[in-house]
Amino acid sequence: MTELTTLPTITVLGAGYVGLTTAALLANAGYKVFAIEPNSERLKVIKSGQSFFYEDGLDVIIKTAIDNGSLVATNSYEQSIPHSSVVFSCVGTPDNPDGSSNLAYVYSAAEEAATLMKPGTRYVQKSTVPVGTGREIEALFQKSNLAVHYVSNPEFLREGTAVYDTLFFDRVVAGGDNAESVDHILAIYKRLEQHRHSIAQLGTVDTSERKGQYIATSLNSAELIKVTANAFLALKISFSNSIAKLADAVDADIVEVMDAVGADERIGRPFLNAGRGYGGGCFPKDVSGLIASGLSNGVDLEIMQAAQLVNKSMPGYILEKLRENLPKGLKGARVAVLGLAFKAGTSDTRRSPGVALANTLARLGATVTAFDPIANEEACRDLLKGVSLADSAQQALNTADVIIIATEWPEFIDQKPRYYEEFSRARVIVDAVNRLNKHSYISAGFQYIGVGR
């Protein structure tokens, strides 16, 4: 791989989970980076040296770059793009009601950048987009007579470990028609790799090594890689939940089953975790987007449609198990829902199964009190008025007859049964993430309800 002889100035369009993490890390690797964020409130937070979302280790990395001037947060394309030789597009790609990807932000960002980019600029798409999007943006640039090289560089970040995943990656993928530009983008990450230990120490994040690969592909292959990877991981979760339902029916333990299945090196244990299903901003959207992309190209991805249906069924499946074990049913039950983020380590509540559980319980007449150590504020906009938010786990537990562990935060799953006995009168505990030691809770006199256990 060629080394960079001069460091390019970089503009990052969109300072969300992917964009802000990327911008801050590249700025700490010696690049001058402009991060464009149109939301005035978010921009104000970033300029103060913080992230507007929770991501372990990110705040100090942002502040260091803001303070030394290597990271400039702005809402101005004019201030940044004409001075940059590389532009990363990291804008949002929400899904449409029919499940297809809403590319309005992607196209508007490209159109605005096209009026300001200088010849030879490398335009890099990090946002997750359907295969074929790159060709359309290339056509847009050609209409503007722009000599710009387009590269697809999909992200593979997990919320909660985004800093680690960027620094200690398992692969960096770049695809495009211009081999020199693809190589140039890979070289940017190569320099980041050279600085990763010092940046990781700055953010006090994990420094465990991973043997990462640099992978150059065609444009369409790069676009298809990201959504395919996420769809396959979602498929593993839904497959596990399908088997969990069978395990419940035949009195088997899904954890024991998947521990042994995952021991097969051809399969692997990660993502074979049954529970309340997947959520967040990636898996649901990418599965829907892949299904829609298939249909638009005459391919019916029935296996992904099945995965989607299984995932949607899991909160209801869990609550039906709970209802069957409550003599008076769910109406009037006092339920503490612990965990509203879609996973531990993030404040993101988009399509959170914990929120779905809380809202469904409220609709069914239960008295619901919920708490999340990080995501209370973000959850407010999605929770029904019938759901009360507590300021602490102890407050949520105080009046509970039933406890539901809905997110695998350590402060919930690492507790001994006596903790829940001390702060609540509940004798029913629902392990919606299958992370509690069921035997210890049963021995302590709890009615334990897991998924496939």
C-alpha cells in the first residue's frame, strides 16, 4: 500500500455516530478535519469538545482535537469543502415506510458538495446505501463536469465500541473504479492504524489487537458488503430466537444449545444469543433495505423477510410468557423495565426492544416504571405517556411486582438476587436478554422467565 506523501485535508459530512467518531479519530492521527453538522444544538455540543451521544472514550478524543485545532466543527460547506481533497459522506440514511432506504440526505449532500469540490477530490461514501447508489452519485458528478473520484468505504462500527472498532478494525473496505483513489483512502486508515495506541490511551479504551485486513473491491461489491454483513448477523439472532421458541416447547435451554452449536468453528458463538431481538439504527434498517434492494432488482430475499418477522415477534412472545405466569394477567401488574437503550454501552434507543416492551405493557394496562443508566433522555420521545421514568434502578424497583431486564447493562445483569430482593417486593424476574444465572434466581425463590430457557 502506498504511503501518503502529504496529508490531505478532510471534510466529514454529517457528525452522527459514524461521522463524529471518524472525524475525531482522523483529527488525532494528524489530519486537518472539518466536521459538518447542520443541527445547531448538536454543533454547539461538539464545539465544546463533547459528543451529543454517549460513546465510551469519545469525549476526550473530540476535546483534544477541538482544542488543538485539528478538528473544526462547522455547519458551512463553503468553509470546508473547497479546502479539502477528501470528502467523507456520513449523513443519515433512515428507512422509508416501505422499508427502502431514504437517500434524500445522501443525494442532497452530494449535490451541495458538487458545487464546491475542486478537481481531483475523492468523495467517499461511508453511509450505508443500497447497491447502485454510487453509480447514481457518479452520474450526478458527471453532469456537473466534475473530475471527482467516488469511493465506497462502508463502516463496520458497533455502537458502544465505535472508537475501538475504528482503531482496532477487523477490516477496512474501499471500493471504486479508480484504483489509485481506493488505495489513497486505504492509506488514510493505514496512518490512523499507526497512531491507534496513543489515541486509544487518550480515550482509555480497549487496546486488544485484532489482525485487520485492508480490502480493495469494486464499487458495487463494497456497497453490498456492509448490508450483507449486518443482515447475516441479524439472521443469526433471529435464527437463535426461532430455536429458543422450540427450546421452550421441548424443555431445553437455548444457552446450552447455542454454546455447543457456537463451538463449531464454522459457525462461531457471537450473535447466537436469543432474547428480545435486535434493534438500533443499523440492523432493522439494513435488513429492510436489503429486502427492498432485492425486490427492486427482481430478487425475493425470503430468508431475510423471515428474520425480520421473527425479530418483530420477540417482545410479544416474551410478554405472553409473562402473562401466562401471572395469575391476574398483565393488567394492573406493576412492572419495572430495566434498560431502554437497544444495547449496553450506548444511549441509542432507536427501535429498542426495551422501549417496545415498556410501551406494550402500558397498552395492556400494566403500571410501568422504566430506567436506563444512560438512555433515559433519548427514550423520552419514544415512550408512551403511561410509562414513568425513574431516576435510578432502585426507584424503578421500589413498587415493582415484576422485573424485566431488557438491556444487558452490567449494573443489571451482574447483580446477585439479593439486590433485587432488597429494593423490590418482586418475586418474578424476566430475563429478556438471557444473561442472568437462572439457577441462582430460582434458588433464591424467584420465578425466573427467560427466552428458550
